[in-house]
Amino acid sequence: MAMVYAVKGIILHGGAGTRLRPLTHTGPKQLIPVANKPISQYVLEDLVKAQIQDVAIVLGDASPQKVKEHFRNGEKFGAKITYINQGEPKGIAHAVGLCREFTKDDSFVVYLGDNMLKGGIKDYVKKFKESNYDAMVLLCEVKNPQQFGVAMFDDEKRLVKLVEKPKEPPSNFALTGIYFFTPKIFDAIDKLKPSWRGELEITEALQHLIEAGFNVGYQFVKGWWKDTGTTEDILESNRLVLDDLIPEIRGTVEDEATVQGRVAIGENTIIKRGALIRGPTIIGKDTIIEGNTFIGPYTSIGDNVHVKQGEIENSIIMNYCIIDSTEKIIDSLIGHHTTIATDHNRPKGLRLIVGENAKIVL
């Protein structure tokens, strides 16, 4: 009979987030909201649902204080949070290695803070606890395995190799950013040397375990999994979450305003006469949507937003934004405290002040 271990949780909150600049110039990518909730909050809530309350968050060098301000000691999420500083990104295995004192002799789940998984990990945690695995990985079939760590199997469907971003993938099954470990992983990490990226690779540590004869298992995820590394990934995650939205009107919808489909509206929010909201759409609290506006579908609007005019579709508008534009906004990710306005008094044309590494499609 397999031993049943206590299981702790580790959320990796580092990484530079270069593909999401300029949003990540002012905060970590894991705090970007999907359906008005930070991505890493979904991760923490998933761990708690799996009865893992003792959680370490490994901080990177991108505004770690913002992470602490959001999660604090974890009490309001039903968790007990320990913070561990990694600083500059040196790889997943390096981050895991910093958690040895936190995990001690317990097994643990490592969950990348920018990953989202439909249905959560509860069933996989149960499987791991009841198994005799020394480590277990979650795999998902993908169309572009070249961009991920990829699993190779033998004729008996045993996991025999993990290949990082292969030019010729041995399968279409990618490693998700969710790993289940016993303390045996630390000896494997101790043997690692930095890869060509200058990082300690978790795939290499897992390969050490496989080659040393340890029992490394796997499970295929059910439903969808998203690695939210790009704007497109975040917008797709937003659509996937909103597909399961439960309608709820806590604010005020004035007469002659129209709300269609699955829409959630927060407290003290006002949808004014003449506005059209089409679901699935979520609107936060203390927000004003003026008349002659169209919102949705697949749009998330945060708290304390004022939409004075315009059309917004398939987009995420974060907190404290002002939208006052006659131009239609689609497929967009708008950061906190942003104002977008149309100036009818200036000559027709574009006047742009653009930072580094920006991408503008007009």
C-alpha cells in the first residue's frame, strides 16, 4: 500500500514577462487579471480547493511587493503563505531548490503562477497521494509542441524522456507548468548545471530521476490548459473563463439599458440608459457605463472604470481606466489607470508616444 504524504504547494511568481511588455514593466505577469481576477489567484484558489493550504510563493524581481500586497498572509484565501525570494530568473529548478526548507520531508505541488487549468488539480493531487510515484507530471496535447517541454514514451507507454523545445517533437504531449514532487527531486536539482539559457531546467532534473530508475508518472489533463505567456493567450483564457460565467447583477441597470446573455455586474456599478451589454461579459464594482456604448461579448471590465462612449469587444480593461473613444476597441489588453480618448479638435491622423518593445496594429 502506498504511503499518503502531506502535500504542500509552491507557486512560482517569477519570470521577466518580456512577451507581455509594456504591461510587465510595472508588475508581474501573474497579476494580470483574467475575468477580473489575477491569474495567480486562480492558482492559489486551485491549490486550496485541492486541500493544500500551506503554500510558498517564490517571488521574482518584478514588483514583488505588489504580490505581497495582493495575497498578504493568505488568510482571506484560506491559505497560509510563505514568501521566498528568487530575484532574477534562474529557472524553474532553481526556484524549486530554494524551497527545500519550506517543504522539508513533505511532498509538494509546483504550480507556475501564469498557468490556468480547467477543472483544477484536485483529482491529480488525490492520484499522486495514493500512488508510489517519486514525481508526477501533467501533460496536455498541443498543436505546437516545439514551444514546450515534450514527453517521449516507450512501447509500453512509460515516460522515458523529456525534451525541452525540440525541433522534432517525439510526441504532441507538452509538459504543463504543474509538477508533483517528493523530496527526491532536490538531489536531482543539486546535480544540475545551467543550460544554454543560463537556467536550471526542471526537465533535466526530471530526466535525472527517470535515468536513475525512480518512478516518474504522468497524467493527461482533462479540459483546457493555458500557459498565459502572451496577450493572445490571456485573451483566450479570458474567453474560456467567461464561457463558464454565472450571471449576477449586483449593480444598477437603468431602464432602457440592455443586458443580454450571461453578464456579471459588480456592486455600485451603473449601466446607464441606452447602453448595451452583451455576454459573456464581466464588469467590476464602482464602474459607470454611459449610454450609447456597446460592451462585449468576451469582455472583462475592472473596478472603478468609466466608459463614456465607444464599443469594446473581446478585451480586458483593467481597474481605474477611462474609455472615451469613438473608435471600436477589439482584442485588446488595457492596463490599470489608462485613459483612451478621441480628440475631435485635432487633425485626423495618429500621434503616438510609444515605449520600447511595443507592438501596434492599426
